[in-house]
Amino acid sequence: MPILVRDNYWILETEHTAYACGVGAQGLPEHVYWGARLPFAGDYPAIAQTGDWASFSGAAHMLPAEYPAYAGPSYTEPCLKLTNADGVRDTVLRFAGATVSDGATPELRVTLRDADYPLTVTLGYRVHEAHDLIERWAEIANMGDAPVTLERAWSALWHLPWGGEYRLSHLFGRWFEEWQIRREVLQPGVKVKESRRITTSHTANPWFALDRGAAGEEQGEVWFGVLAWSGNWKLAAEVTEYGATRVGIGLNDWDFAWRLNPGETFTTPASIAGYTVDGFGAASRTLHDYARTRLPHGKTLHPVLYNSWEAVFFDVNEASQMAVAERAAQMGVELFVMDDGWFHGRTVDNAGLGDWWPDEVKFPNGIKPLIARVNALGMDFGLWLEPEMVNPDSELYRAHPDWVIHFPTRARSEMRNQLILNLGRADVQEYLIDLLDRLLGEHNITFIKWDMNRNVSEPGWPDAPGDARELWVRYVEGVYHVWSTLAQRHPQVLWQSCSGGGGRVDYGMLRMVDQFWVSDNTEATARLGIQEGFSQLMPAITMESQVTHMGRPLLSLPFRFHVSMMGVLGISDDLLKWAESDLATGAELIALYKEIRPIVQLGDQYRLLPAQSQDFTAVQYVSKDKAESVLFAFRVHIPEPARIPPVFLRGLDRDARYAIEGFDEVRSGQAWMNLGLRIDLKNGESTVRRITKIG
Ligand code: DGJ
């Protein structure tokens, strides 16, 4: 049984892990255990007695509450903060009941009620047994007859086992340099990671991993998790003065408010977390497996694509795209994507956003002839859109200047000459659904890259139906609504989320998208590190990666291909300028990619040697049945005559025999994993080696 119940005490068991909580003497659910699954139900600890420590730190402060609301003499980070209609600003919760439901994904719901006000909080727990993950969220219901203002409503507080110093691994970066991994030992106090940009952001990601300082890629205890939300978020990793460590995660409370009217319920996004003894690599693989189950197109392999952006930027037209399409098809490309520049009035970045119909000069006959040509060449057709945006120089803005996010008394800051449509508004949502539905209905389009090229400013919403600060949440819900309505109506479309590269990558997006554009930086050596950071939380099948001509000196074509073959292979370069020999090399590598694609996109990923700030790196993918594997190795620059390090394979069946391309011997999986491979590469060289089980 994944959920064991005894006297308001619950043990949530997954295949290898367990999470336990129960109602303690103070009438609140308290955290008890999170770690390895234990052999017997009786092994799990009893709820600890929490007493006063001093007149300055009473039991309320010391309590490891599952979902603390701001109440009483407690000074650690709460999950819930609200103001009642009469101005009372605390929330005194008491346990009111719980239900457990079985099924494919068993669920525990624990209901708490305010002692004096008609407010309930239901804590949801879902057990993803096979994935070793627990999903948590909260539902806050106003049962009274006066509105309540929510000021913080987090998804979960994850308590770490008491004692020890924890190290937080997190991601940070900026446009063009996303996904940098940092590991730092938490000190007493609160370490905050957040976004205030209305998207997930390039600068941080709602992903965390905690260890006690000793975990590595393949060994050691790691507690890890994500938040499934695509707007402002906050993560607060707190070490209390008594050495308790916890991670609160949820919607950002910065500038947040939500008027919860009588009879209404506010549901937070979910946070999903897990535990492993097998290091950061296993934490990633756990998330990868789970993510693949959430993808709208499941395990359908993703096509090799061509994208026009790094080739010609805005300079697309019917004749040039048809010519490039010929070459793409010859090389074996399966999906031809026309990026920015195709729509009404778009010649550079200062006009056109919002007017989603073909530009009359570049495409005098619309885009149907191009699509027909692309299809006749045996490829699918995809298009770039940026639905949330509008240029002041557009038909849409001239008709509806009030549709953008703005404060009426302030100048509207433009970034890349554009403003943000307020997708919290129902009329904006309807307009976009209608226009884009027609575009997709009238054209044979199977792929959309949905871009978002700026962050918010002047976050006003004149005439907002509730508190104008609801914008932060209503905007994201509006994006979800528009996008998922279109996705439901056009199930053939594979959606890619892009926000100037990796500015909106998160588990909230997975309800619509199968793919992400991870960074605008396609220089192959920088990309190795960027892809490593992205792989902490997302699987290779979601990572489109393009071969371009970015970088000085430009690395060899095979090196650039090999980097991109570690995700969903794409090419974005002016193929009309490629020599015949380059086209032949490209065709060969695309053919190889198609052979190894099931292993890369659906297999287990092992980061054998780190990439960030390292000059020799290797990544391996292993099919789920361990019959096939593929190794990628890259020597960026190691000065001669230093020796390059051996590569220790992972994930093979220890007792089976494997052959490795380029090696004469056949050895057991265990031997290959223990002995280490010597891969002879020169600076700037890379290799792809197939590994095959032969009995
Ligand atoms: C930003 C994206 O990240 C690029 O790939 C490209 O689509 C441009 N926008 C187009 O404006």
C-alpha cells in the first residue's frame, strides 16, 4: 500500500522512498520522515514532542509543521499569510480531517480549519510510486461571507532530516548563459531564489537539490524537487537557529495578493520532490522519467528540424525558404521551421508582433505554397509565434492600446520594442485563441515555437476585476488557458517553449509543451555546460539543440553536430552557403542521429564527466533495456602533453557482454564500467561511440 494510515499519521511510500507526517499534540500535521523506504511500518518514528525552548522560542516556533500558516509566536518562513476582512492578519489552523484515495496515483488530502474564521486549507499529497516522487499542493477555501486577501500561498514546505549541514544545488544565469550550476553550504538564515519577471526566468529556476556535502554524480543522498509553475516563484531554503533545514517553495509573495471571495478556492501549483541515495545523476534521471510521462506527445520521438533563425534572421521569404528546404530535405531533415520574420509588417524587431498573418510582401500568396513545397519534400512544417507580445507598430496595438500590461500614469517601458499583452484579461485570451485557432486550422502546421522575448515592467492592470496584484497569477493562468485550448484543438502540433532561449523552462509548461529552446547561445563549447545544467531537471527529449555557425574559432561541423545530437537535433544555418562536403557530413550525422535517437531521447542519461568549466567532458545514454548505449566525448582544450582523463561508463548490465565502437575487446558491463576508457582526442575534437550488448 503506498499510503499507510494509523491514527492521523500517514506514511507515503514509493518504490524506494518514504515520506511520513502526522497530527501532533498541537493539532497540526507535523513532518516526521523523508528518506529511504523502511522495511516495517513500525520503523517510522513517532511524532516528536515539541516543547518550549525558552520564552523567546516556544513550541509554535519549534514545530516542524507541514504547512505552517503565520500564527502565534513563530518566526520561521510560513507557507500561508493572509488578511481577513476585519484586518486580522494571522491564521490559526487546526486539523479537521483527512481522506485517502487509492488508484493509479494514490492521494492523501489533509484538511485544516481556522480556529475562529471560516477558512479551510487542504493539503494535497500525491504518491508517484514508480517514480519515487511525492507531489504536494494546497487548496485554500473561503467558506465565509467576506473576502480574504491572500498574501503568500506556497505549495509546500519540504523538511530535511534534522542535523547536519546541507548543501544547496541551484541554477542561475542570464540570457545567453543560462543553466549554471552552483552548490553552496546553507548557513543559518534564509537563502532565497526567485523570479519577479512574470516568467520562470533565465536567472534562476525552481529546481533544487540538497545533500549533506558528500553526494556526487553517482552516489550519496540527495533530496530534490521542482515547482510546476511558469511565472513568479520563490524558493526559501531556511536553516533555523536550532539547525532545522527546510525548503519552502511556491508562488512568489513579492507584490502578490489574491482576493479570495466567499465560496472560492485558491489552488496552488504543485511541487514535486524526491529522494535518492544514488547522487545527482539519479535525481536527474528520476525527474527525466517523470517528465517523460507528462509530455503531451509522450514517448513519440521528436523529429530532426531545420530552423531559419540563425541562418537569415528576419529575412525569410517564399523563394529563399523553398531553396533552403530543398537542401534540408536532402540532408534528411524531417521538420522545417520558419522562425521570426514571416508575419505582417515584420522586417526587423520593431513592428508586426500581434498581427499573426503572413506578410503580404514576403509571402504574396500566403504561406500555403511554402508549406505545400515543404510537405512535397517529405518534411513537416513548423512556425514561430510570440503570442503574448505586441509591437506598438502593429494593427493590434493601434486597435487595442489598453490590452497591454501598464500603469495608465506611467510611460510603458519597451524592451526589444515590444509590450506584453495582459493575458489575464478574458478578451485578450479570446482574441488570441480565435486568431491562432484559425491560423492552425487553415494551414498544415505540426510544430509551433512559442517565444516570449521580454520580462515585465509597470505591472499594472487598470480595471482589474479583483486586486490588480492578481496579475502575476492570472497572467500565467491565461497563458496556460490560451495555449492548452489551442493544444487540445490541434493535437497534431508539437509545441516548443522558448523565452529568448531558456527563460521559461519548468514543469508547469509540460502540460502544453514537449520541447524547450534552452538558450540562444549555440556556441558548441558553451552549449556543453548549458546542456549539462538543463539536464539537472529535464530529459534530452525536451531539449532542442541546434547546429549553427556561432563561435570564433568555429569548431568542426562534427563537433557541433555531436553537441546537438545529445538532445533533439536541429540545424539553423544558411544551408545555401554550405559546401557539398558539409552537406554530405550533415547527412551522415543526421542518419547516425536517427539510429541513436531512441537511446538519447528515451534512455537514461549519465553525465560521466562534468562540462561546466571543464575541458574534457563525456555523456552517456543507455536504453531502458540496457541493450544499447551511446557515448559522447568532447575535448575542448587540454594543453599538450597533459593526459586526458579516463571515461568510466555507467548504467550497463554488469553481467552482459558489450562491444564498443573503436575498441577490439568485448567485455562485461562491469568491466567496462570499472576499467575506464581511454578516448584519444585532440583539442577541439569529439566522438560518438555506440555500445552494443552482444550476449
Ligand atoms: C528569441 C529566440 O530565442 C530565438 O531562437 C529566435 O526565435 C528569436 N527570438 C526570434 O525573434
